[in-house]
Amino acid sequence: NVRDVLVFRSLDAEQMAAVIDTMFEREVRANDVVIRQGDKADNFYVVEHGTYEARIAEDHRDGPLVERVVRTYAGAGSFGELALLYNMPRAATVVAKTDGVLWVMDRRTFGRVVRKTACDRRELFDRLIGSVPMLDALQPYERMNLSDALEPRYYRHGELVFGQGGPGDGMYFVMRGAVAVHVTDRVGVRARVNTVAEGGYFGELALITDNGRAASVYAVGDVKLAFLDVGAFERLLGPCLDIMKRNSELYEQQLAAAFGTDRVP
Ligand code: 1OR
């Protein structure tokens, strides 16, 4: 569970070992309030067992204070990073819905080991995330989680990013340079069907359709990509699925333009 924590993704193996070493277990009972909105932050929590609810109290000027459930953690996930990363009061209340077990990291260790690398990574991907129109579908908090999960990857001109027919292990965003998309049809005719430039994305289709890669992708110039693995894709990009599906309808037209409508692979 600790290894799946998004905010730990930026740590190297040594830092990861140090993190695991300092964490301790805490048992909780159903209805325990683990975090109270507005409080000063003490700990960061990783779910080992149990179900937890994050709720945000909203001010309605006249009516009563209404608490809205914004997120449920069922046996997995982590919470309490926000206030520690940005030195703010707790943004939400987190309550245990069942008995459970949490892994706890205290504020000092979080500050010492996690904060700097996690903030650097968020900064690294901030501009990218702001420049991809599809990601407007995410809330600010969801966008932050996305930057924890992204991983920079570098390619030289002409280098293969992935080959047609290969497995769909994740998707990519273009941070610098561009990529060329090539398709080979059944009789072996090969055509360049598309170019994806800065701010664009590719490799999502195999994740949506569960088929292999529909095309080969090559770097054009020196290229920097941000890779999102399929697990994080499924956890984080739900709100963008419809947009990706709609956009993928354009691929049919690109294929038709490259191969002719009667010979689409
Ligand atoms: P914290 O340290 O502020 C409360 O303590 C925790 O609840 C917070 O870190 C997050 O780990 C977690 N907005 C803010 N915090 C959230 C949210 C959230 N969901 C979970 N937490 N959302 C935005 C609501 C407008 C929900 C997004 C799905």
C-alpha cells in the first residue's frame, strides 16, 4: 500500500526505504475523526484497512452548515498530504466509516523526506497540466494528484516510443518536441497518420479499448514526454474519459486520410 502512494512516487529507493522505516501503525474505530477540516496539520496517512470518507463543510450564508462527501477511500489510498505540502489548514474532514488500520507519517518526516521532491515534481508538471485542454475536466485537487503520478521520459530524434501491436501500459503527454504516429495496414503499407505536438497526448486509445497499440510512435527532435501508467490512468483520468473517447473518433478520419476510405487498416 505504501508503495502505491502517489505523493511517494517522486522518491528514489533509498528515500522510500527511509519513509517506510519511520511510519507507524495506528488502529482506528468506526466514526473516529482522523482529520478535522481547518485544523493545523500533524500527520500524513496511508490506508491499510478500512473505509474512510473525506467531507468538506460548505458555508451557505443562510442555511445550516452542510457537509459534502468529496471522496471515499475503501481499503486503499492516502490522505492528509495537502496541508503538509502547502502549509495550509486541513482542507477536509476525514472520518473512519469502519474499524481500520492506518500507516502514519509525522509532519517532521514528511517535511524532511517527501515535501521537497513532491513539490518539485508538482512544479515540473504544473505548466504541462495547465496546457492540456482535456485536463480542464479535472478539479484542481485532482490535477495535483496527477502531477504526482506523471513521470518524465526523454527520447532522441527518431527513437521509438512504442510499437504498433505492443501492450498498452500507459499514456503520454508531450512536454517538449513532437511525436510522429505511424500505422502499418494489413498488407504492410505504412503511413504517417498524425503528429502530436507540445500540449498534446497519445497512447490513451489502447487503455480505453483494451486492445494493443494501434500505431507506432517516434520522437521528432529531442522529446520530453510525461508518462502516466495504466493504474494511475484508471484512478485519475475518469473525468477525462468522455473527452478522450470523443477525440479518438478523429483517428478514424486520420486513417482514412492516410490510407483512403476503402483501405482503412
Ligand atoms: P489535508 O491535509 O488538507 C484533508 O487533509 C485531506 O482530505 C486532504 O489533505 C486530502 O488528502 C483529502 N479537496 C481537498 N482535499 C481532499 C479532497 C478534495 N479529497 C480528498 N482530500 N477534493 C476537492 C473537493 C472540492 C475532492 C477531489 C476528488
